Amino acid sequence: MDDLLHRQIPHSIEAEQAVLGSMLIDSRCISDVIGALKAGDFYLSSNKDIFETIYSMFNFSKAIDPVTVLDKMKEDGVYNDDSPGYIRDLMLITPTSSNVMEYAAIVKDKALLRSIVDAGGDITEMAISGEGGAINILEAAEKRIYGLRQDRDKDGLEPVSKVLVEVYEEIRNVARSGKAIPGMATGLHDLDKAIMGLNKGDLILIASRPGMGKTSIALNIALHAAKSSGKSVAIFSLEMSSEQLALRLLASESFIDSKKLQTGRIKPDEWRKLLGAASSISQADLLINDNASLSVADMNAQCRRIPNLGLVVVDYLQLMQSASGARGGQSENRVQVVSEISRMMKIMAKELNVPLICLSQLSRANESRQNKRPLLSDLRESGAIEQDADIVLALYRDDYYNQESEAHNIAECIILKNRRGETGMIELQWLPEFTNFSSLERHHDEY
């Protein structure tokens, strides 16, 4: 009990005073300090008031010295009779401003420790109350701690020379590997050439009208990525069950009609193919979650626990919940909700540093056009989605609308947006009975 009574909240009064004293005796260091600290990092309220005063004056390019700071403190209502003496003491106890960033690092470290203490207290309270259940409390705890780490890891401006070194190293790694593309392969060679594969941090949108095969192509890509890269692939299915997805994977891998698999009318030789396909799929590190009420934060939390994550697939955007719990398809303000979700998806891809494939529905706008091929504007609530996505792919099958079409079982993968290259169109073979897409030898360079 005595130990608990003598424990103090982490802080360093000396470091806080040295930071403020340095700012007062040498205004040249103020910009560096403001870039490293915020008012909330100070423990003493009096120190916080002085920092906020200097911060405000700096933003308005006002001269900063003891006299002007005291005058501003009076104006802001944070001045008292002890203020002049305290300002004078801050300058006297600071030996030099040359070590100001070391003082700032101490203040920042103590602030982080206090945040950890606060988070620990809140997590303890949640656990004791038990409200929401253990799993939800664990998710909330992970988000809280992860949030602290993200705040800590955020950097400011960095010189282009540092960025160039990193980019140069990436180019060297690609050159050494002998790969034709820098990103993870999709298994569709023409598509890989056009989009440079699936690259880390990219948000790739696959959109179509219902029945065009967007779930099938996403599963084809996911399975190939898992098998070829040896990395884990996380699939979040908000529409189909994990059993339905597994059935599609089996049909695609075994080349057995999915209707036969559903009815169990399988020939003896097909059983061997089926067992071989099941073994092949099982060896791939595919992880499936078919919880229909997931939010982006839930997915992010689950993906962070996967040590060898290589790709994330989400099916599909309009069924997802926003941070407030509203669904993209049920909210009164659909555009705002979908905008929030798409932005969070892009941030998630960058934080996890993996490619993220998200499926999306297209509006019915193309149904009224003579040429029914999708356009970027056909994306439902399209504004934010087309802005956040690095690559937008749209699927179109002419025989879906015209049974007499010569392009029977030929799918067009239309590249509507491509930050890594040109837009255009690629033809793919569509095998509906196997729910499988494959490359064609011929393709169009341009749509």
C-alpha cells in the first residue's frame, strides 16, 4: 500500500521547464519544438498554458520574448501574479537551448507513459464492468493501444533524399528478384502487366453489376496470391458464408461443375480431382471471416494480428459498417457513410502496408445506356471511392446482356483508373460452371 501511495504519474518538471526556457531564450528553436510537441504533452497546467501561448503567437508570426509572452498570457486570461517570476525562473534554470530537442524527447516520452497509464485504467474499468463481452473489450483495448503507437510513429516532413534511398532499394530488390512486375501476382498475366501486380498500400476496387463475377475473380486472385507468395491472405465476406466461398474455391481449383459439388453427383475420377484441389487449397494460408456486421476498424484489428499478411480482400463495400455503426447501404446519407468507409479502407491499406482488394456494386446507370460497359461515374456513391482507390477495375460480359453475342464467356476487365499506368481493357476467359477467370492470349491495349 505504501508503494502505491508513493507512485507518481510519469512526468518530468525539469524537462518541461527546460523546453519552455529554451523557447524563451532562443526563438529560433520554437519551430522545431512545435513540430515535436503539443500542449497535451505537458503535465503541469502552468507549463501547458505557456506552451499554448507561445504556439498561438508563433502561428500568427508574432515576436516571442518574455515581455510579449506575458502580455499575450494576460490577453488569454492565463496570467496570474506568479507568472512574471515563473517566466524569469524558466530562463534562469535553462543552461542552453542547444539541447532543446533532447528535453522535448523526455517530455514526449513521459506523455506517452501517461497515455499508457490512462489506457490501462480505462481497459481495467471496461474489464471489471464486463459490458459488451470479453471479445469486444479486447478489440477496444487493441484499438486503444494501437492508436497510441500510431500517434507515436507519425513523422513529419522528411527530405526527398531519404525517400529516394528507400525507392532505390525497392527497385534493386525487384531487379534482383527477376520478377516482371513489382507487386504480388494476380495470376492473370495481362492484368498484372497493366497494373504492375498488387502493390503494398494500394486500394484496388473491383466493381460490377450483380452476376458479373466480381466475387469469383477476387477469390481466384486471393488463392493465387496465397499459393505463389507464401503469405497469408485475409478474406472478409459480408455477403456469402465461408462454406459458399469454399465451394467456389473447390470448383475453381478442381474444374468440377459447382452444381455437381452442390448436389454431390460426382464421378469416381472427379473425387480424386476434388481431393487434390482440397489439399492444394488447404496448403494456402487463406483466412476467412464471414461476419456480416464487421466494420473497417474490426478488420484492421484482426489483420494486425496476422504476422505474415500479404493481401486483404473485402466483399463488399456497400455492406460494410461505418465507424458509427451505419451501413453503407442503409444510412440516410449513403454518400457520407460510403465516403467514410472508403477513406478508412485506404488508410487501412497504408497502415498494414499490404494491397487491399475491395469489391463494390455499380449503380444501374449503365442499364439505360446503349453501350452498357461501366464508367467510373457508375460507382455507387462514387465521389470518394474513385478518389481513394489507386486502381479501379470494372467487369463486363457482353453475353450477359446479349445472348447472341459472339463474345460468349468472354469477360472484359476494364481498367477505369490506374495510378501505376494506363487505363484500358483486358479480355479474360470466364468459365461460369467453375466460377473461374483465366487469361486470354489476345488482349486489347486500349478501351
